[in-house]
Amino acid sequence: MQPIGRTVRRPFDGKPRTREETDDNGNLAFRVEARVLTPLRARLADRLGETTAAVLVVLMGLYILENDLPPTGLLFAAAFWFTHPLCEKAWREALKRTVEMVVTADQFRFRRGIRWITIHRVLRDRFALVIHDLARHERDRHELEIAKAQKRKKIVQPKRYYQDSYHLCYELIGQRNDIIEICGRPDAQAVLMRLRAIDDVINGRVRRGNGTAIRPGDEWVEQPGAIPETADR
């Protein structure tokens, strides 16, 4: 009996959402559904957050004027502008994109739009994060903006989008296959570590290699004449 107030966590609980399945041939498969924010959507979310906060200020100001409320109410309306970080956060969550991936012993599949892309796995493969291709361009542009602002004796702090973004890749025999762009290292790292953990478990359970076992029997090596785990009765 589980002690009261204590929660048992399974290896693949939490985010990104992960399910263990079997494919049409009865082979082990892991399905991962990751909700991530791309740099382009992050920029759009921040713009929408600022716009939403500005609209709230205007609407509240109009309400105060139409109802002949004390002028101090206008200060209250103006204070709504400081809610724009919350608005940005809400928009960022709303604009996240879901990427669906399936990992088996022989294949890696991921959905792009309405079609699935399938890659046949070999020994020299791995999941990796690569800094976004536009990161250097964005950094150079920011450095130019900061230099121009300093000449005008002003301070600017351009927001980093591509510099904080990564390409989640499936590298096969040294060839890079991009899966999704992810803005924010914590989210990118979480997806990467989940995929690597799945790869390790599959190696241990299916390929009987040096992978990680997460349940009894995963480390058992099949012997000639061994009784199958499931049999028709």
C-alpha cells in the first residue's frame, strides 16, 4: 500500500508527454508529444502581449471616462501596461507548437504538417541540439543596434530569440536531420534528454545492449529455446 501523501513517479512522467506503445507488428515504440515554442512564435507572442496590454489600458481608460470616475482611476488604468509580461507569457503558452515523434528500435518518425517523415536507424545515430542557424545574424544585428544607441547616449536591450533557440536534430551517420526549432534552452534540453533516455531504454530492452532497464526483465538476455513472454493458449 502506497503511503499517504507520497507520489510514485515513473521514469517518463512529466513533460514532454511520453507513451509506451506497440506498433502494428508488435514491436516496442515510444510516442513523444512535445509542446514547444519556436523563435518566430516567441517573437509574435511578445508582440501580441504588448498589444493586449495596450488594449487593456485603453479600454480601462475609456470605461473610467465614460462613467465619470475620479481622475486617479486613469493611473489605475495606466498600471495595466505593467501586465504585459503576463500577457506575453500567456500568448507564449497559447502559441506553442506540438511536435509528435515515435521512436522504435529500427525507425525514428516525426510529424511535419500532415505528413510523417521516417528515418531508418543505424548504429551511428544520435539526438542533438544545434544552436539556431540565425543566431549569429541576430547577434551581429544586436551589436550594431547597441553601438548606434551608445553614440546617441542611450541604452537598448534587444530581445534574444534565435540566440536562445536550437534546432532539435536527429544525426544519422553524421548527417543532420532537423526535427523542430525550440526557443529556450530548458525546453530544448528537456526534449533532448527524454529522447536520449528513450533511446537508452530501447537499447536495453530490445537490442539487449548496454542500455538502461526500467522494469524487471529488461536486462534478461534471450537464450536459444527461451519461452516467449507472450504465447497463444
